[in-house]
Amino acid sequence: MKHLVILIIPLVTGLLFTGCNGKNKNHAHGPDTHVHDEVILAHVSENYFGAYNLNDKKFGTKTKVTITAEERIMITNSLPNHATGEFPNSGNPNTISAQNRTFSFPLHPKYTGKVQWIREPGIAINGIKFEPGTGEVVVCESGENYRVEALQDVIDLGLDGNHAHVQPTGSYHYHGKPTAVIEDLDVGEDLIHIGFAHDGFPMYYSKSNAYKPSFKLEEGNREGEDCTYSNPMQTMDISLGSHHDGTYGSDYTFVDGSGDLDECNGITIDGQYMYLVTNEFPYVSRCLMGEFESQERGGPPQVSGQGGRGPRGERPSVKDLFEKMDANTDGKIAIKESQGPLKEKFSEVDRNSDGYISKAELEKDLAQPKGPRS
């Protein structure tokens, strides 16, 4: 397909995806799940580097990519063009909904070699974002905090067979390899182009798992006593006194040269720099190596340390805690919204005793060097 063409490609239906814990079933979402669907790719290059329209009647997907002299512009409603798990489910109480997003990627990306952390590193060709990290935190009375990985077996986060689930905003997003996207785009080659990073470099998946990440599990055991995980549906006691097994981001450390990929899961192949989505941690890049517009999405990563060492845990940021607990998004946390240790010390943090915790009050509490961290 070396010239511009118009393709109408039937979408194969009936794919079976189960959740990571074997609990989720496929379902179709969108305005009409009974209409025979078709994906329309207008004026598209074979590998999605050109302009294209991706419309799927069955799932409601509407993604349009145009090309200018300097930019690749994607306008999308961020609805996946494939079956998903059932949402809400026992581990994820949210429902998929349209987002109506516009993304701009540099058409001529510039590699800097400078590691810059980013929460949302890129977008799949169907308009669904990659967001490998989570906002879930295990908090210990002894002071440690551990950011939970999405792909683990301790806490059910309701992921489906595409290693994806739904945020409270209704945004469906991938934490790991997008299984259905990979299967749909597989034309026999090992490297499958699945998306673009925000710095403009492409994102690929290797079917043969030929390119290995350079992260290793930390040695020794974690520290932390009287630890809990809380969400609006449940509170769990968590035992942390064990070896680093990958449940938390801080279980890993970057060891330069131990694998094929750099700290951002990137590699240069045939003169082209690209990011790989892998079956092993970090699964999807947590940082970028090219120039991109800054995104204010929280603090730095807890998994990439200097000299092959990473921190054992981190304090959750004020932004993280408000995203987790401020259910009505009024800019303050009521006692009924508070969870875990913050709920237990609510009156202490609520310095003006007005029944709410403000961001300023929480910042003061987090700045305290000793005692339980909320």
C-alpha cells in the first residue's frame, strides 16, 4: 500500500477477552451494539503514519488524524474500537464514556537523550491513552508509602484482557500491551506499530519479545508495618514484609545495560528511535527521551534511581490524594470522603476544624518529617 487508498475493513467480532483475574467478560460499548461495524481508514498509509479516519459504529469509536507541516493532530472521542471487559466490575467501579480529546504530536521528533518523566507517555492509534502508572497507594503507619502497580496479583484493579480499565472520568486507558489492538494490526511482522508517544516518536510492540527492558527487581525485603490499601469500595490490610516481587513500582530499579532498552523503554532500530511496549516492567514507558510539551500530572517516578538504586517508597502527593478522595471534586475532602490513615487523623489535619481538609492543610501535613503519612 504505497499510494493513498480508501479501505473498508470488516472488524472481526466475537473475540474473547477475560480480565487479568479471570473475572471480566467482553462487552460492546457505544450507542448501538447491534449494528454491524466497520472501520473506515481514509487516505491512510499502511502503518498509520499518514492521515486516517477510524470510525467504528459498533463501539462508537471516532478518531481522526490529520497531518500538517509540523504536527500530527489526533481528534478522538477515546472510545476503544474493540471489545473490553465489563465495566463497572468488582475491582473497577467506573463506566466507559466518550472523552473528546485532541492530541498533537511533533511530526519531526527531536531526540534529546534527557529522561523526562511523564504520566501519560502516548496514545494508541485508536485514540486510547497509555497510562502505565496508577494512583493507588499502600500506606503504612510506620511511615512508608508504596505506589501499586496495575499489573500485579495482590489488589484487584479490575483490568480486562487488554490490560486496561476505566478512570472515574470514564476514560478507558491501557496499563500494558493493548492485546486487541495488537491482534488487529498483526500482518506477520515482529514489530507492530501501535501508537505515538507525546514527543512524536512511534510506539511498537514486539511479538517475539525480542527487546528486553533494563529494569531489575530490588534485592532484600521491603519495610513497613501496619499497612493498608483503601478505595471507595474497600479497605485492606497489606503485608509488606517480603521480598520485592513487582507489586509496587519501587520494587524495580533501572540497571543501565542489563537489557536492550533504555530507561524509557526506548531503542534505536535501523536509525529510528522508538518506544517498545513490553511484557515486562515497565510495560509502557514512564518517561520520554524527546522534546514534548510539559504535562503537570504529579510527581517524578519512583522506579528510576541513580547508580542502580531506587527509593523503597514515596509519599503520595497532594494531587494524588485529592484525585483519590475528593469524590465530588469541590476542592476539599470531607470526612466521609477521607480514607485510611487520613480518616483516622482527620481532626488533626483539619486545622481550622471546619469539617473539611483543604489542599493547604494537606500540604502542611505531608510536609511534617515524622509520624504517619496520610
